[in-house]
Amino acid sequence: MKTPCMILLLLFVIGFILWIIPLLIGRRKLIKKGVQETLLTFDDGPSEVTEELLNVLDQCQCRACFFLLGEEMVKRREVVQKILNHGHAVGIHGYSHKHPLKMFFWDQKKDLEKAYQVFLDQGIPVSYYRAPHGAYTWASLFFCKKHDLDIVHWTGLVGDWKLEQEETLLQRLLDLSGPGHVLVLHDGSKGTANPLCKIRIPHLVLRLHEALKDTSAPLGRWEE
Ligand SMILES: [Zn+2]
């Protein structure tokens, strides 16, 4: 093989390794050990649906973890406070929800620090991080290390942002439920295909609760 081709191949291999390592670290399947219930998480909020969702979660006696976007938090500061008042945990999901793999390292670093600053400004301690689109990068790994944040990926993603039948989504959620399993739904339309989809999420959660309540892994409470 000619030298220029070998250099190109080598660069490709190095680039691939640099891309895949943070993705694999961030996406390690997370089944919470010692937890008997199914756990819920909500990404992309707060939104205009959050308060209805909080009422439904109260009915289910379920405590979730909300992965919030900085730019939505500044628009709905009082809703963020309600999430905390209802006993839920919160984590960082970036500021703008731009795809991390489409951003330069420094731009992503800036976006993450901006999100962290919003938590500081609103006086909210935070210890979790989930990457937008589940795309973990070196910038996000360094950010988590710097601020001592635990990465929380998911074990179950059902496509609730797509225009699909509620029955289909419910069945997927049931299939993915189990002791310590972490499901993700969306409390907002950032990065989703159709903003109208989020409207049905509270109803879907209620149905999931009804379907799971007498099983060995009902919806549970997210403990810090
Ligand atoms: Zn998201």
C-alpha cells in the first residue's frame, strides 16, 4: 500500500477510535442495581406540558429524573422549581440541544458550561448529565469530570417523539420495563420530529402506571 493511503487509513482509524470511546463510555447500559422498580426519566423540558406531567406522576406516586435544557429553564424558572418541589431529581441535558457530534469541541464546551451556569443561577445543585441525542463526546466527558456529574444514559428508548399509535408506545414501554430499568420519555419538543407528540405523554405515563402497578416492577421513585 502506498504511503499516502496508509496515512489516510491511519488517520481514519485514529478518528474512529476517538469518536467511539466517549460514545461507548457514555452509553454503557445503566440498570440501577438494588432497585426493584422501573424508573422514568424525561428529557428536553421544562415545557408547557411539565405541570400536567407532575400531577400525573403524583397520582402514580412516582418520582422521576428530569434532564433539563438551559434555554428552556430560563424561560420557565417557576416550572423548574415545581419539579423540585414535587420531589423529582434533575440533571443537565445541555443548553441548546444542538447535536454534540455536529459541534466543535469548544462550542460544545461553551454550551455545557452555559447550561451549568443556569443551574448555578437558579440555585439548583445538580449531579447528573445526559447528552442530547445520547451522543457523548470528549467535551461531555471532560465536563462531567470537572463538575463531578454522573452520566445517566437509558436502558429503554421508545420513540415517543414520533407519530405512532399510543398502543405501540405503551407496549414498547412495557417490554422495556423491569427492576432498575431506566426509561426515557420526552417533556418537550427539542430535537423531536413533531412538537405535538409531547401532548400525549402524561396520558401515556398514566397508562403505563396502570399496566405496571401490580407487577414485580411498578413505576418507582428516583433516589439520589
Ligand atoms: Zn434531548
